[in-house]
Amino acid sequence: MKREHIQFRCSIYEKKMLKLKAKRAGLSLSEYCRGSALGHSIIERLTPEQLEHYSMLVKYKNNFKRISNMFKKRDPRLAKEVKELAIQIRNHLYNFNR
């Protein structure tokens, strides 16, 4: 149980920014400040628009991978370029998850 109380001073702008960041992370202001102070990594929730873009990138990666597999025997150079593009998209998706 959390029984202790800590107060700190900040400007109105800082308070608004803290509230906004806490809201984006899906946390209360208290949880956000406590997590930040204790060095926990706080990850913001994705907006519906960001989720839509993420799913679109996943589809592109899968499609490029399929195209690469289709051209593997006919045109190895094209297949290699398409596969590299799919790998680049996968790397961006991996960084997006962080």
C-alpha cells in the first residue's frame, strides 16, 4: 500500500506536459511521475492512427516477402532487392515496437 505523500513544484506548462504524457501512457499522473522517478521505461499507448499505419506496414512486409519468393528463380536480382526491402520494413516495425 502506498501511504507516503510527496509533493514537488513545477510550472503550469510542466504540469500540463506531465498530465499529457501520463494520459498517452495510460497512467495516472501519480503513476507516471513515480515510474519516471524510479527510472522505469514508460511506453506511450499507440493511437488508432498509429495502429492503422503499423498494420499497413505489416501487410507491406508480408507482400514484399511473397513477391520475393515468386521471383526467386526467375530474376534473382529483383528477388534480392525485394527481400532487402522487406527486411528494412521489418526493422522499422521492430523499432516501432520499442
